[in-house]
Amino acid sequence: MLPKINIPKYSTTLPISGKVIEYRPYIVKEQNILKYAAQSGEESDIEDAIKQIIGNCSGVDVSDIHPTDFEWIFLKIHACSESNIVEVIYPVEDCAELQCPSYVSGYFDINEVTVIKQDKANPFKSRGNGFIIPVDDNIGMHLKKIVVFDENDYQTLYNALISIYDGDKIFPKSSIDYNEFIDFIDNLPKPVSEQLKQFMEYVGPTIQCNVNGKCDVCGKVFYQQVEGLKDFFV
Ligand SMILES: [Zn+2]
């Protein structure tokens, strides 16, 4: 029998949840999942591939994870599997010469990625790792941001649910039956369901990095800040 190959393990603290997780580099067969997804060019294929890689390499359940933590894990796995330098090609509009291309090649360094946590635009009151969506003066929902949206909106909301409260009484998710939850959602006043929609679509803290690029024709150097990195792997 051939020897078993030891794969190194690393750990990182997730920027939003504060949880410490372990992860490992992806191996050849997993790299192929990413490669085929990228070749297909379908956004949903790429998302599925990234979810699978994160699941395989870290064991983290992606269904109830914050979008920023999701990107963070993937970047960390990517860095230890390939390199912390990620080469990207991105569009530019203001290059000097007429014959300049509309795209330049550049790179960013995963080790220099930062998380922007303060967010003045956030219209929702935060509590712990989640946010409060009031239903009326007494009743409200405690929800967390998630990245994976189910085809079923009720299921997506249920995945995001931390608890429902009524005054001082708190009903943790573990005590809430799924069908009862559907009934609760169906009985919400329209403005509250609009708020829920807003909450689900709201992009909170984000990952930010500096991308350095250079035009091959005129040599102009580009330096820009980019937020949200998933697009770069597409
Ligand atoms: Zn140029």
C-alpha cells in the first residue's frame, strides 16, 4: 500500500463570529472542482464549488455562516493551497493611450486583506452576532446574516433565525418548530416582511483589499481598493 500523505492543518479566527476554525489546503481533486466550475462560467456552479471546498477543507457548515466569514475562510484556504498572491485581471477605463487595453493584469495579497466592520449605513439594531427585526412593540426576531440562500425563502429565513422574543421571553430557534415558524412569517404585517427582505439583501461588513495592476502598453500603474473578493475568483 502506498503511504498516506499528511496534509498540514492551519487555524484562523473568523472575523465576524470570532470562532476559531481549522482548515487544510485543497488537494488536486478539489482544485479540479474549482477549475471545472470556473470553466463553466456559471455563477451558481462557482458558488457551489466554493461551498464544497469550504465544507471539505474546514468542516464549517456554510448554511449559517456570515458572508464575510465565508469569504475569509475561502481566502485562507486559497492562500495555503496556492499562494497568498492572487493574480487578477480587471477592467480599467482611464488608461492614457488609445491602443491601451480595457483590461489590465494585477494582483492582491491575501495576507493584507482587511475586514471593514464599522458600517454606518446599517439600518438594523445589532445584538450579539445578529440583528433585531421588530415586529411590534413587544415582539421581534433576532436574525443573523448568512451567505447561503435556499430556494425556499422560509428555509432561508429559518437558517438565519437565532430566536424570536416576546418582551422578556425568548424563544430560541431550537424550541421553534419549522411549521410554526412558517405560520409566524405568514402572519407578519407587510412592512415587517419588507424589513426582512431588506435585511436579507443588506450587505454588512465586507472584506477589503488593495489591488495593484499595470497596463502592459503604456505602463500606467493602477492601485485600487476593492471590496468583496468572490468576484475575483470567477
Ligand atoms: Zn495603458
